[in-house]
Amino acid sequence: MVRFLSTEEVAELAGIAPDTISSYLSRSRGRPPEKRLIPEPDILLGASRPVPGWRLETILAWLASRPGAGARRDLRR
């Protein structure tokens, strides 16, 4: 059985607020994968108001690829 992480669990692993994860999701819509602030959820649960869920492996890979506090990604070429 596959277990999916909630927004709150992802935020805890990343050391940021759950609202930040929600903001990353909304700001990433329509961006190409390499420009997203957080990976696309692995699953959406629910019909009327879907709740995102991620596999642990997805989040661990994302955390490993994050540049770290204070990095200015907008200055890279």
C-alpha cells in the first residue's frame, strides 16, 4: 500500500509552514516542471475540493534539489 504525504506533512519535512506549500502549489500552476516551486502532487484526493498528496520519494528528491536558504535562483542564467 502506497502512503501519500499531506500538505502539512510535506511542510514539516521541509521546515516551512503549510501555507507556504499551498502558495508554492498555486504559484507553480502552468509552469514547466523545471520552474515549479514544488513537484506536481502524485495524487489528488476528493472530487469537489481535491486534496494533494505526494509520495515520500517525490518530496525527498525535491528537498535534495532545493538550493537552500538565501539562494537567488532568479540570478542564474
